[in-house]
Amino acid sequence: MMNQQLSPSAVSLHEFGRRRVRPSVLIADDKPHIRDFVREALEDMGFIVEDGGGDRLVNLTAGRRMDLVMLGLSAGGIAAGRALETLAATGFDGQVMIFASADLPMVDALFELGTQLGLAMLPLLPTPFSDTTLRKAVACLAPQEPVALPTLDAAQALRAGWLELWYQPKVDVRSLTIAGAEGLIRMRHPTWGIVPPANFLPDPHDPNFAELSFFVMSQAAADWSEFAADHGHIELAINLPLTYFNDPLAIESLVLRLPQHHAFEGLIVEINASDLAGNIELAKNAARQLRYFNIGLSIDDVGAEWPLLMEIGECPFVEIKVDRAFVDGVASDRLKQTTCRSIVDLADQLGARTVAEGVETRADFVMARELGFDLIQGFFFGKPTEARKFARRTLREPVKIN
């Protein structure tokens, strides 16, 4: 094969597309499953990824700075050649990486065409490739350090359609099966990529928080319907501020957004434990009313304030989730073990199930099981992932113990 023009090792992040934020990648290939695979790997590495399909190339690159186009050949050499011509015609000044079988004669022809058109052609990524191979091919172009994200406007993100719900599995400690999933809000910003909620969620008393809550409810219902089509009912949990229930129409609004499907068996609403102080009666009243609609109230991030739970009397809450600060490293910390055991014992008395949050190691998983937790949630079993990936991978594959 001909000697390609550029070596990835010669390209620094500072030089790559002359960007100061995160490099942008466009994936152009006719096979959706290939685009999904590439996109997920690159997003994990910190790239901003856009799905170019096969016919949206000109719309996505004209007048915009894209750092890299990954061009597959599933549509054939003629289509790929036209894609290169489109890039050149729109003044594309990023780089191009073709992924295809190295044995295809069209590969050399396309590299020659790209060079003639003045495009910066990176070395071929031979197919089939693994996640590891793909990461190595683009590693030198990926952000080397975490990007410092600004505080972003949630209302603008909502109007622009940048918000998504990602899902993290909750695993039954005894059966090692998926017992449910928590929906966690994320922003897919066109410049900053995937943004965590700490950088855009307003104060719970902010007027925009109600609109965000409505988005979370509606999106969870829509995602549940997608999951149920292939996997049946899965218990989803969403996070709402306790202040949401100050509105006398709050529960009615939530119920109206529930899936109207015969397989739907209910929902979990998580409220933060720190909001309970001074609002116990509001939380208890909400929990009692929600039970009539198969909605359970969960107390999330239970930590140092756990003795407060001893004062609630009759417990209408279905779940108590122990904050990761008390779970991370519990295998080797006697004080954390004592605290977790006390919370589990109290939850048993109250008739609520328990969830250990933030489990990242096998040792902590084993200890959480010995301490009597009912469910486990954490990176040990899975990171939060977007809905499509969660359905395709987490729900279809058995739980793995590393």
C-alpha cells in the first residue's frame, strides 16, 4: 500500500484542528451498528462525536470546524470518493481516517484521491478492529487531560435538545441479575461534549428546575417503552427534588407521564437524603400518595444524616441508598462497615430495601453483600450509559463479575 501522508504521532492535541476545547469527530458510514460502536468508544475518550451517516456529510461539515472524519467504505468506493470530494469542496481542514479492509484495491485509490484534493489523510484503520485497536489509532488525537467545563445554562440546553437520560444498572446482590436502573441526566453539548449535571443543574428552587423535572419524567417514560419492547418491564428510577412535591398538582403531573402500557409495573422516584431535614412530613405524604400509582419513593445518598431515619416512625419509603462516601473502600474500613451495617439493620426494621452506591471494586462488592445490602450500583457492574447502549449491551448481556 502507498505511504500515507501523515503519522498520528506527529499530530499533537494543540495542533489537531487548532481546537482549544475537545476534538470533534464525524463518523461517515452506511452501517448504523458500526457508527454506534465507533461513537461510543470515541465519546469515552473525550471526543465530541457526530453521526454523519452517509448523506449528511455536506450539512455537517460546511462552514464548521470538524477535526476528524472517520470514513467507512460500506457504501463502496464511489460513494467514499464523493465524500472526499465533498469534504474538499466545503473547505474541510481537518483530517480523514478511512477504516476498511487493507486488501481492498479501492483503498489505495481513495488515499491518492484524498491527497490530490489536498486533504490530510491519516493512516488506514484496518477492519475488523476491536475497541482497543480503535482507541490506539486515535489515542494521540484524544484530550490528554480532563477539560475544565464551564457552568452551562440548563434552560438553553433544554430548548436546544441537548439533554439526555443515561442509565446505570442496579444489580441484585443474590441473583446477580439486573433489578433496575437509575436514570441520570446528561448534556450533550455541541462544543463541550458530554457534560455532567454538576455543570448545568440549577438550584432546586430555580423556576427552570420544574421544566427539567418534566423532561426527566417524560424521557424516562419514553425510554422505558423502548426497553420494554425487547426486554419487558424494567424498574426505572428517576431523581426529583423534594421541593417538586410542594406543588399540589405534582403527583398528578407525574402520573400523567407514566407509560400507558400493560407491562408497566411502576417507577422509583429518588429524593436526596439531605432534603429530608425539616421536610420529613412532605416526603412521607408524597410517598403515601405515590404508592397508589405503583410509584415508590427512595431516599438517595444516605450518609451522616442516617440517624434521622429513626425518627420517621411508620416508613412509607421503599428504598434507602447509602452514599458512595460510606461504600467506597468499605472492604478495608471498619468504621464504614459499622455505619453501613447500622443502616442496613435500620432499613430491615423499616421494611425498605437497601442499595450500596459507588461500588467500584470486587472487594467492596463482596463486603456489601456480606453486610446485607439488597442491591449494588456502581462502576463495578457498569457506568451510566446512554439509553441505546444500555439497551443494547447491559440489558442483553448477563451480569459479569470481574
